[in-house]
Amino acid sequence: MQPPVPLRDSFRPAARRRLSEEILGQFRELFRQGRLGPGDRLPPERELARIFGVSRTSVREAMRALEEQGVLVSRRGDGTYVSDPEAAAFEPPLAGAVRAQRRRLADIFAFRRAVEPEVAALAAEHASESELLRLEAVLAEQEERLGLGQDESGLDAEFHRLLARACRNGVFLSVLSGVQDVLAETRAEPLRTPSRRKASLESHRRILAALRSRDPKAARAAMRAHLAAAEKALPGASRVQPAPSPST
């Protein structure tokens, strides 16, 4: 049995045309051959540039594209490692970025599905009359802004913030307050189509009606339906599932 060829001897100088694509192609071929696999550490960037016969910038572009696709992972002070080459399709960098955004949104919605229905159920039990009136005022203003074609994303967020306060659970409130910037990614302007905005208002009304009826079960179901509809309306959502949890 012949000894394995060192990884550094598996690469060859890259062609001068479309250098980053050529480098990506070589990585892909090594993954196909099984010469590179999960956990393998790559040579330093400087050495890869020397092996490929290109600038470090070209190497950096190719590696960044692979990181965006989840193929490589950089560990500060340790190096760059292969994560899971089968998880990526070697898309162009822009396509990889879009894919990463869809994955992140799916993860955020998975978090919201786990937490917010219970928040709504608790709010149905504990919300005060003044809190219910405030929620009604938020929805009235949200409807007005929709009619005027104005941005109402802040009111959407305010509705959910008031629900968290009304649930009377300090842990839920603390957690949701701490991730507001993350949750706001699901309300980004490019994602808020007119139909989604209108559907969101109607969903909020159903949630509030359940709170008014003091019906935790109905409030939980209304929130689940609201989140499911919002996620379904995202571009490409049907093709994306939340990332699996790391094995322990």
C-alpha cells in the first residue's frame, strides 16, 4: 500500500483566469476524491497562495466563499478547518450569502416558534385591561400606517414586546428583550411585502381576540399560525429548514 500523498502536494498552480473559481474547483475535486473531509486542517493562507501561484487575495476570496457556504470554518489563532463539504453546493458567493440568510431566518423562526406561543398563552391569563387597550391602540396605528403606505415594522415589534410584558414572566421578557436585534431580522424591509404586512395585522387581531377572551389555548394557536404564515411568506422559505443542532 502506497503512503498517502501529503495534502500540500495535492494542489497545483491555479490558472490565471477566474482564479477564485479555479481554486474552488480544486477544493471541490479534493472533496469528491475524499482527500479532504470534515475536521481536516488547511495549510496557512500564505502557503496556499504559494501553492496555487496566486495572490493571497484570490485565496482569501475562495476561502470566504466556502466559509459562507458552511464548508470551511475559521478558528481564531488555530487555523481553517473543513466543516461539512456535503452541506454546500459551491454556489457563487452571492448565492451562498442568500442561502446563509435563509438558513439564519429559519433558525430565528424556530426560536420564535419555541417561545412566543407560550408568551401569548401566558398573556391571555395575565394581561391587564390597560395592557389590552395598549395592544388595541398599537393595532389601530398599524392599520392606519398600512393604509397610508408607511412603514409599520416598529409597531409590529411593539405588539410582540407588549405581549412579552403582559405574560408576567421575567425570564421570557428578559430573553426576548435580549434578542430584539436578532428578531428584527425577520421584519427587515425587503421581507415585508404588502400581502405579508396585511396578513400580519390580521394575525395580530386574532391573537388579541384570544387575549380578550382569556383563552390561553386559542392565544397559543393564534401565535403559532401567525409565525407559520410569516415564515411561509419569506422568499425561498419552503426550501429551507432550520440548521440541525450540533451533536453532543
